[in-house]
Amino acid sequence: MARSEALNRAEKMYLDGFPDPETATVEDLRAAYDNLFLQFTLPSSTEVSERELGGVPVRVIRADGASADKVLVWCHGGGNIMGSAHGFQDLGNSFSAASGVTTVMVDFRKAPENPFPAANDDAVAAIRAAVAQYGAENVAVGGDSAGGGLTLSALAQLRDRDETQPAAAVFVSALLDLTANGGGSMNEFNGIDIAVSQGSIGNITAAYLQGADPADPIGSPLFAELHDLPPALFLVGSKEVLRDDARRAAAKIVEAGGLATVSEYDDMCHVWPLFAQILPEGRDAAEEIGAFVAKGLTH
């Protein structure tokens, strides 16, 4: 089947959006990553504010008509090096509009200035504070790419501390294994996936872990025990390097007696809901996530 013009456009935006990594500074890369997605402007009816949650800065994004009393706490992607709550605000708006709840985008600390486990610690603190403030039944959590790893790790850590879990969890193109040795899709699509490769995972792992073990379950939650977690939905592109991270995590949750499903979107690029304004499959994914969150927070 021919690839859609919208998908080609989204992938071209990815490829054209970054300076030469050989000469660019971390700040150059961060600015480019934010600017890539800030091309998508928010509706004037969307309410945006900034505050702290558990001592962590967050950007609160509420689409027109969305509940202020139910939240989706989201950890954005960017390898724990790039990305920001501001840069990912359109994604937050898509989820808020689709789910009818407020998105709380976590602005966790970034590497290399703040190495492992700083970002993980911030994810735990923000999710813990959201559950305390809103009530577990009113909180869903999620993350894309490396932010998906932060989210799954945070849930396992909160469980190990006998703390209350949120009601639902969502993961999009989640990076869950920093060893990049899972085989399968990691090998099959390395060099084909335009956004993620074994090499890029190795680069961000070095910058974030700074000598820590990449198999540490806090950094790579695929090596954590995945029992007693909230119902989980994993979305991933069928030809992503990270496809099998989603499959393996969902299988571990189910084997441990939990609920988890994987929704694979044919040929989609990494975290394709970021392009929901131009990509129909991005809108479809946001709607699927919204329905899952809304159902999880219904009581």
C-alpha cells in the first residue's frame, strides 16, 4: 500500500527539523526539538498554566470543555535530554480534547546536567503528588518514547513502596530497554526507523546514565517486575525499532496477572500523535488514547 502524503510530510518534518548532530550543541538540539512541534499552535480556547507538582515543574493543558478534576500526567519524549512541557503542549492538548480530562505535562530534569536517576525521580514525585491531590481514581499517567520508560519505571517504584497506583497508564513508542539488545524489531528496523536507532539509544543512554548500568530496572523498566500495575495501553508503529519494547512489556504485565494491550499502527513514525494536526493516524491514536483514559477514570 502506498504511503500517505501526510506521513511523508510528518517524516520530512522530523528529518528537516534538526541541525547536524556532529556540530550542534545540546542547546541547539533542544531548541530545534521544541521548535519542531511548536509549529502546531494551540486553539485559543485551550487553557495553559504552569505550576509545580511534587516539587516538579509542570505545564497544565486543558482543552475546551475538559474536566479540571481529572488528569492525565504525561512524561514527554526526547531521550531525557531534549523535549519540554512547552514543546509538547500540542500533544497534551490533543490528549485533553480526546479524553475530556486535563493533561499535566511533566518538565522533569534533563541530562547531561542532571544524570540518572534525576528524570526518574521527578516522574515518581509528580505522579505521587497527582494521586495525592486528585485521588487515584482521577489520575491516568503516560509517556512517549523515553518518557514512556520514566512512566513505567515510576509505576513499578511506587508499587514497590506500597503507594497507591493511578487508574490507567498509556505508552506511545515507549523506550523501555536502554540496553538496546532486545533483538527483533531493534535489529529488523535499525537504519530504517528515521527517528530511533541502536546508535541513538546508545548516545542518549551514555548522556543520561553516565556510567550507571543500562539494565538497571529503574532506567530500563523492562527488567523490573511488572505485576500489580494499572491497566495499560501501548501504542507503537509496526516498523519502529521500539515495537518489541511495547510487545515485551505488555506480555510481562499480562503474565503477571495484569491488563495490557498493544495497538500497532501500520508503518507509523516514532510518536506519530505529535503530528495529529496533519496526520489522520495521529488523530486516530489520540482518540484511542482519549477513550482509554476516559474509561479508566470513569467511576
